Amino acid sequence: MKKSILVPHDFTQVGDYAMEHAYMVGKAAHSPIHLIHITKNKSQIESAKQQLEEIAANFKKEKNVEVLCEVRTGNLFKEIYNYGLEIDAYIGVMGTHGIKNIKKAMKVVKKFVKIPFILVQSPVIFGEYDRIVIPIDYDKYARIKTLWVRYINNIFESKAYVISYNIGDEFKAKVIKNNLLFAQNQFDKNLIDYEIKVLDSPKNFADSIYTYANEVESDLILVMTDKYKSYVKDLKKSENLELYKKIPIMCVNKRTDIIKLGGLG
């Protein structure tokens, strides 16, 4: 089976946006897009399947891409996860309704330890993910994000924009230093272009991430799933809250074997 892209669709506009982003990610490898919708009860399956197939047909006609549909009933998070395993999805793309939908979105994303999820609220703006902002802190798992950049770089010739900060705590400062060195070594080894920006302190780090993303015209922000909520909830500047709606966020879990994956094809 050809590796697939998983797109949960809730019959809203952000679901359509997710399809656009999924197409952009998968077009180089001709990856099929698998749409899934979960109904509350079995009586809704037939009408939901008809609606989903109509969406798929229109998108397929427009983009000339393979789109498959699945409608199930049951636990939303469990059914999406099981379907992702069945189709051997290598990435998921999901439309989200923003801050009010964080808890629900995270329940889906956290189940997928072995694949990343890109969360979108807007249509594709720049056309490809070639400018990736990566926040690096003192979490020892932060270096996993660096390995995912290599993964993405197999599709796009991406440039990594790392943002971090100085901190007074000696132990945390050492962890950050090691994380940054690891990132540099990985980027150099894999010939990935990058820049590193180090702030004077961790104060207002969430806002700094988006301010930096705006400066470099980033089209993707890569975060650990468990940091997504805090980075969003800590945003204070109105302009950054607007950027949060526009820039897709790729959430990755604490997977240690990502380096073995190689290409996406």
C-alpha cells in the first residue's frame, strides 16, 4: 500500500483547508489522501458518506489526486487513530477551530506517536513548507523536532529557523546548549540551511516565536505536542493571535526512532 495522508474532515471549511495542505504535502510523492468522518450514530453513516464522497470528487477533479473516503461511528479519537494505522498514514493534516478546539485537537494528535499532525486554520498561503520555525527550550526531547525537519526536507528544500533563549538556571542552560548543538550538527550533516536566534531571556517566549515567524515569513511552526497548548495560551499580542490562525503548526510526539525513517515516498 502506498503511504497515505490522513485527513479527518468535519464538514467545515477548515476541513477543506486541511485537504489543500495535505495535497501540498503529498503531491511530490503522489500520496493518496484518505478522508475520514466520524458520526455519532449508525443512522448518519449513509448521508455522511454521500457528503464526504461529494467533497472528495470535487477535490479530485480540481487537483487530479487520489482521494478515498471512510465514514465510521464510535469514539472519535479511537476511530481516527485506528483508521490511520490501517492506511499506513505517514502524516496527518487536520483543520482546527483554534483556541476553543485545543483540547479536542490534542486528543487526536497525542494518539499518533509515530506520525506528525499538521494543524491548520487557513488555506495554503505560500505553497510549500520551506521556512520552518523551531522553538528550542530545555526539554530534552526538543531535539526530536530537529529530526523531523530532516523528514520534511525530503519533500521541500526547507530552511530551519531555530529560536531559543538564554536562562539563568545552569542545568537548563546546559540542556538548551546541547539541544542547539544537536540541531546544528543534524542540519550541517544533512545540508539543511538554518539560522539560530537566541533571545536574552525566556520572557514572553510564545509571542517571540510568532514575532520571529512573521519576520522570516515562516509557513510552518514545528512544536512538540505537549507544548502546543502553552505556546498558544501564552500568546498576548493580538497580531500574534492572528498569525496563529494563519501559520500551520506541526505537532510531533516523543518518538525516538524518527531518524530511521528516511524518505517519505
